[in-house]
Amino acid sequence: MLRQPPHHLLACPTCQADTNNGFTPEQQNCTACGQQFFDLQGMPCWFDVGLAQQQLWESLYALAIKSGQNNLERNRQRNLSDMLPSSVKRIHNMDAVNNSIVEAMDVLLNDMGLNKTVHPEFANYDPSRMLQYFELLLRDWAWDGAQHQAESENARELERISAAHKAIDKPLGDTWVIGAGAGRLSADIHHHLKPSHTIALDTNPVLISCAHRLVAQQKPWQLPEIHPGPQLGIPLTKVWPMNAPSYTNMDTWYAVAGNAWRPPLKQHSFDTLITPWFMDVNGREVRDLIGQVQKYLKPGGVWINTGPLLYGPDITDMHRYSHEEIIELLEVAGFEVIYQNKVQSPYLDTPLSEEKRIEQIWTFAAVAPSEFPPTYADINPPAWIVLPHLPIPTNQTFNTHGNPVLEHLVAQVNGTTCINDIADIMRPNLGEDKNPLEVVRGAFLEYLLK
């Protein structure tokens, strides 16, 4: 049975048609654009690329299992004749646990109904990205049992979100957790803080399938762990049982597989958006995330963010914004920052190790403007240049210099269009090596505003 969120939160991820204008969740298609979608054991898998996402996942699944089996076969061919019996025993034990990890992943994805089929267009893809966040599965659903509950990472993260929620002092309402991962935080929030509905959305098939299995299906699982370095008095390996806690009222919590940048969700329909450990690792710069959050929040809605600022290599130095810069960008967008907190906290603190990684975790809660577009701050460059999702005001003076291309750009300005919109219009006319956003923003800065 398809566990679909309520209609008032849904829209086609491909064309943004809502359920009154072509998107039919029950049939998993959109008559407005013709896109087809799929589910896995009742979990909606609604991507803007439709069934191509299923083929990608099937290919990654098959390639990952094959890669794991090949690695195990190579290990079996090692020459251990010069090793102590105790060393041989340890190596064979690690091989067995590695084999169990492969089998556990096979069980998870096979039970979800995913086929192991390599489609030609995805045959050369790297399957390792499916297991990129393997430790999150253990952190969310396994390690609690070996730690004092109040000291677990999951409990501390819920406490940070609860403090932000308390500072806002209003119900969470319809809530979207962006980058929900293996789902534990979203489920804890739903159980303890009681939003009206919670959408736990992630693009990783292993993580979101685990969330759906444990929370929605209430099916236990088990997952082995191998720690790479010996720790005195601590085993190298352990098989962890995985079960969801005794949650209540989870019939309005939904695991959804989707792309955070093209979600199957209706714009301006959420009371609360939560971004846990997402701001610095989503592949886009912070200004884009502010625009995406503002696009899906209701006027006056709340954004709660928590996590570090550990930007990945895909973010250039110029876009590695500081905490102070991010607050300033929020204010330019019209947000009112109500709450901020900074703590140091262990991260991925496995019971199989006495070493601990400590992260600085920054949590904030900000209220979106009650009207959009907000009243712009008097800054230079203009707010709508700094944040290209903000509409360009019609009272802005432009100098086209009689250039027909510039006149075409200015003709798009109607009080609701923004630089992002104009970049989308210009995209088909630009070469693949050109960034439409930078071209359009550059045209305004270098010519139209001078």
C-alpha cells in the first residue's frame, strides 16, 4: 500500500503541477507532463527524472553487490601461510563480517522490491556512493543500545531541535526534513514534538529504505560493523540489531525518496523546514539553499537548521560562508533569526572505538517573512542580485544602451520574476559551457545597472 503524504503537500517534481492540475499520486504519474513515478514497498520514489531513477538505483544495487562479492573473492585468494593462527582467525572473521555487510544490504534492497539489473546507461557508475553514509545507519538505529540513552548522538540532536522549537514557541505543523538520511531524527521529532505531518526526504536508496523499513513497516534488520583500527579491550566487529523505538502516532510520518532540489512537494505549503547536517554537504551554495527553503515555506514559516559548516570540495572558497555571513544573508531574504546556539558534540561515536570526533554544531531557528517578496534592505549590490531567488522590483531603473539582448532581459522583469527565472529562460540560448545564472547576473551588474 502506497504511504503517500496528504495531497495539499504534493506536486509533480518534474513540472510542479499540483494534485488539482495533473499530478495523481495514487497512479504515480502526472498527466500535465506525462512523467511516470514508482514506489518501493509503499515508499514513494518520486524524482523529476521519473522511472530513470529506478533504473539508476537498480544498476547501483547490482554493481555494489557485485563489487562486494569480487572484493571477498580476492580476499579468499590471499596467502596467509606466514601468519599466526590467531591472525588468520582474525582475518577470516573480518572476511565473514564483510560478507555479512554485503548480505545485509542485499536483504534491505531486495526486500524493498528493487531488482539487481545493470542498465547500459549506468553501467560505468560508481556504486560506492550508495554506501557513502554507511555509519549513519548505525548511528541512527544501532549504537543507542550500547550507550546511555541520554548521551547518545540521537538524543543530543533531538535536544538541539527541541530547544530551537521552544524558542519559536509555535506548533511545527506540516514539516519537511530535508536530507533526512536514515530517518532517526525525523522520527524522533515526529514522536516527541508532534508535527501535523512529517516528510522525511532523502535521495540515498539505502538510507531512506532503512528509515521506511524500521519506522513505517516496523520490520527489524541487522547490520554488522567493522572498525578499521584495533582498540584494546574492544572487539573489531559486531553485528548490531536494528529496531525503531516504541514510537506512537507515526501514521502521519512519511519516508519519501526524492531530490531536495526538485522535490515532489508543493511550494509554500510547509509550516516548518528542518535541515539537519545538510547546509554544507548538499552540493549547492548556501544562497541556493536559502532560496529553496523560502520557496517551500509558507509566509511566516520556520526554518530550523543544525549541523557544522564543513564545506566539501565542490564548494569554492568564495562560497564558504561564515556563520555571520549566513545570518546576514537570511536577513537580506527577510528572515528574522530568533534563536542561535553553538555546542561541541561527538560525531559518529561508535562503541567500537574510544576515539571520538568532535564537531562544532550550529543550530538556528529563523522565521520567514510574512509576505513575499519581503521589503528589501538598502544594500549594494541590490538584494535581488545577492539572492537571485528574490523578485526584481519593477521600480528598478535599467540602462539597456539600446542593446536588443539587454532589452529582452529587461522585458522579463514584471515584479515576480527573479534572476533565476530569467536564467532558465536564457538557458536554451547559451552554450553548455556557460552558466546561465552567472551570465544573467553579470549582464545586470555590468550593463543594466550602470
